[in-house]
Amino acid sequence: MKYSLRILIFLSILVPLSLLAQSGGIVRGNLFDKGSGEPIMFGNLLIKGSSMGANSDINGFFSIANVPAGEYT
């Protein structure tokens, strides 16, 4: 019983910590037209070399969640 309780406590601490360590970052920003400076509504964004992407909203805002660490263009 005592051994089982120790394992349960250990796992209850270890599992949530490992889940937090595996979460990626968030890339977010605004999409604007280079010439006019106006926001691009409902534009499609894609991280080059991946299948991750998002659509901008009516104000040009976008957010891509769970992006692994690294350099992207």
C-alpha cells in the first residue's frame, strides 16, 4: 500500500510536468498589405516547410499555436 501511494504521488507530479515541457510556442501577429498598409482580411499564412498555418481575421490578426522551437521564415 505504501509503495503504491509513493508511485501514485510520483506519477501525479511527473506526468503534468512532462506535458508542460512538450508544449510548443505561439506565433502571432498582424498581416498588412506592403503598399497600402491596410490589414489583409482572411489571408492564409503558412509556416514554410511545415503544415502549420492560420487565417487572418478581419483586422489582419493571426495566431498559430503549438509551434516547435526553431527558426522559421
